[in-house]
Amino acid sequence: MKVALIPFQKNLVIRMDNIRFILIVTFAMLVFMLQQAWQLDYGPKPEVAAITEPVATNTKEDLPSATGASAQTETAEPNTAAVPLATMSSANIITVKTDVLALQIDLKGGTIQNLDLLTYPIEKSNTVVDKLRAMIGLSVAEKNTAPVRLFNSSQEKLFVAQSGLIADSGFATAPSHHTVFKNEQTNYDLQPGQDSLTVPLTWTDNNGLTITKLFTFKRGSYDITLEQKVKNDSAKPWSGRQYSQLLKAPDTTSKGGMLTGGMRAYDGGVIYTEKEKYQKISFDDMSDENLDVATKGGWTALIQHYFASAWIPPADQENHFYTKVLNDGHYVIGTYSAPVTVNANSDAQFVAQLFAGPKIQPMMEKIAPGLELTVDYSFLTFIGKPIYWLLNQIHDAAGNWGVAIIGVTLCIKLLFFPLSQSSYKSMAKMRKIQPRLKELQERFADDRPRFNTEMMALYKKEKVNPLGGCLPILVQIPVFMCLYWVLSETVEFRHAPFILWIQDLSSQDPFYVLPVIMGITMKIQQSLNPAPIDPIQAKVMKMFPIVFTIFFLFFPAGLVLYWVVNNTLSIIQQSYITKQIAKMP
């Protein structure tokens, strides 16, 4: 029986001797992959010349194919002519400005385009870096402080929000997003003390059917209310449905989407249905098959890093979600309602909401169920949401996102304190018996099975668990990945200052101070751990503080701040335990 156990003991010991090393190597590879993904998504990208001419799209192809609806065409009547976008003048454009939005509404269809998020600049200047450059005689680096443009009418970055009505078969044609509306005013500004602003567009077919399209904007809100009022003064009933959709050109300026393993920010379509809840509909999915889903409530959206655009129909309404890929390569995702009949000499109203703004979860939760899920924490959402909630609570009290990161790190350490305590005790005991292990290694250098047997006996005698030191690494891997997602996907960290030179927690430390401190703390913590018995592993382990420091040079300052605080707290805890174990006989 003893002889039979020797191979088992040998394999077990080898596994225990190497598993911590393998975990650290795996963690290093993970950090490297995350760093590469971060650079691909958020690193500098080549400039692309802006083309501001709008793009004409097929007047039939981009309309939803609703069952029972008539084939929508535009007539030659003055109010219904489908004027090509290329010929539209500035007189056909309405400009709207609130305290948080600046946008254009094209009278052709009431399409929303060129929507700027006024409180979200593309880049932010670092005052400390600028002062230092000026002190040493260097020019101050120019930053693009223009607001982020979410909807865009340029050819390369075409992204617009369209809406309209589709008449059922046999009924009078209704205005789509290709129909020209009328409006007497070309400029709307939300004035001080004014809480809301409404932009009306009107259309009539000269036979008694009048459509009034109303866009309502609210102070401090990225939620736009769309109302389409149908007034039927004709002698015949009218039946039709409302549609709302987002049209986007494929992104040729960056490599958006998902990297294998789901480690990059998602850029594409999403829907939320009563049955399936949150689903991603990538551009590749749209190319493979048109979406065709009926649901009650829900919403359709296109999301990107930090920002989202979503059409939200009434929650109590039966809706139909669809996608299309047009012949010109543009993607369409949208929704249309069930048909509504408007009797002669009566009226009806269609309603929808358009959200176009930053992915701030508490705000999105109030707009529509599940909309906050557009903040994509990948498969670690179940960990990410509690961490985000805790960050928010601490930030509300402290008023600083850097302090919130420190607070969350402390809470995580307290949560895993018993586990860390047990692990550090095991590592301290391993460190204490290290000289005896060296002696055994030298004594049985030519007899590996005997060395393994004697080492197992020593572990048993001293009550040492060689796997105990792996637990902190195992715990840190999912927490690290989750914090990576929280910091990279949470818009509140974008351009959020901490202290002094760290004025954007979502970008790298401009002076690399935090990564260097992280490397130093990692080296100190490594000195408290027992060195691997294998000399090759020991040499490789000594390189890890340098390797990790290089990786972390390009990570967001907020993530490096977490690691520095975590390492510092670990050093304090581990140093205390190591000293206590060393005093024991």
C-alpha cells in the first residue's frame, strides 16, 4: 500500500509545488491580454478626415417591413416629396440646445442627427502636465475639448435616429423619415428657468390627414420624448403604426466589438424583451439574419464605450423588434408598434422615448427596465454590479472617485480578511520551514521520490498547507478582472480626478508614479513569501514585479490605484502575521 502511494504523493507534491507558480504566470498573461485589449479600445487611434456631407439612403429599403402595412412610397405632392439629403439646405435643419445636449433635427422625416453631449468633452487637459511642460520650455499638448458627438451625419460615421408612421394596406400614405415636415422656427434653446422644450413638426396630405410630430427635451435629461399625433379630418378612417429606428454605418475607424474571451468593450446592438431580457445583437448577427421578435414593452439600442442610444416604446404596448442590413452596408435596428385605427373626424397619438447619452446606471434604471445593463461588465456582472453600487455609496459620501476606489479596496480586504489571514499564516509557516526544505532538497538531490515523501511528512508535521498561498491569487483574479470592467465601462470614471497629477482615473498615470509604486509594493510583498524550491521558478518569480510594472504603465490610473492600496494593505497584514509566526517556537 505504501509503495502504491509513492507515485500519488510524488504527483501531489509536484502539483502543490508548481500550482502557485502556474497561477501567477496565468495571472500575468491575463494582465497582458487586458493591457493589449485596453490599448486597442482606448489607446490613440489614427485621425480620420471628417466628411460632413449627409448620405442618401434607399427610400424603401430602410423602412420596416411590417406585416399588413402598405408598401411605403413618397408622392410628388409638395409636403410629401422625398427630397434627397444631398440637396437639403440649412433652412431644412432645426438646431436644438439644452443644458446637456446640442443637436439637429432634419425636417426631412424629423431625423435626429449631430447630437453632442455638452458635458462630455472628447479629451481633457491635465493642468499639472501642462504646467510642467511650460516650465521646461515645451509646448502644451493640444487636446480636443469638443463635446462627444453621439449621432453624426457625416458619411464615415453616419449614425442617426429615425422615426415615422407606416400606413396599413389600403389606407392613405403616412409620413416616414423620408417625408418633409414643416416648422416656422429653425432654432430652439432651453432658457434659464425653463424645465422643458418642445419642438413641433407638422405635415398634411391636403385631404384631411394631419400629423404633428413633437420632440420634448427636459433640463438635465438625455431622454427625448417623441409624440406623433394623428388628426384625421377626412371622411375615411386611417390605420397605421409607428416605427422608430437607429441607422448606423459600419465603424471603419476602430476595431470595435468583442475580442475572443469577451475582454473588450462591446460595440453593437442590444435588445431587451419580456421573455429573453437582455440580448446582444452584434453587427455580424445582423448580417447573418434579420431580427424579427414580438414582445411587450422592451427596447432596442446601439451601445458603445461609455454611451448608449435606445428607442423605448411604451411598456404596456405590443412591439415588434427588427434589424436590417441595407445595400449600402448601413445597419438598422428598431421597433414598430401594433396598428392603430383612427376613425374619421377623430385623432390618436403614438409615443416613444429616445435615450441618447452616457451610461449612468442610476439614471438609466429610471428610464426603462434593464437599460442599465448596457453597462457591460461581461460575464462578471454579478460581481461588477455590487462593486459599482459600493463605489457609488462611498463616492456620495466622499465626493471623489479615487477615494471611492480606496474605500472599495479596503472593503474587499475586510471581506476576505479571514481567508487572507489563513493564507498568510500558511505562507509564513512555509517561509519558516524554508531552510529545512532546502536541506532536504540537498540531501535527496538524486532521489526525487524520497524528497517528495520527506517534504510531505514535513508539511504534515508542521501543519503547513502548501496550497494556502494560492488562495489570495485565486481571489484576486476575478476581483481584478471585475474592477477592470467596472473602471473601463463606468462613465463616471471618465475624466474623473483623484489628486494632484491624476486628473483622469480612466487613463494612465501621466508620470507613471502609481505603476512604479505598485512594482515596489509587489517586490516587498514577494519578499514576504517563501521562494519556490525550484531555482528556475525562483528566478522567474523575481522578474514578475518588473513585468507587472511594465504592464501597469498603460493601465488606467484607477485600476493601478486599487492594486497599490491592495498590495499595501496585504503587506501590513502579512508582515504582522509573519512576525507572529517567527516568534513561535
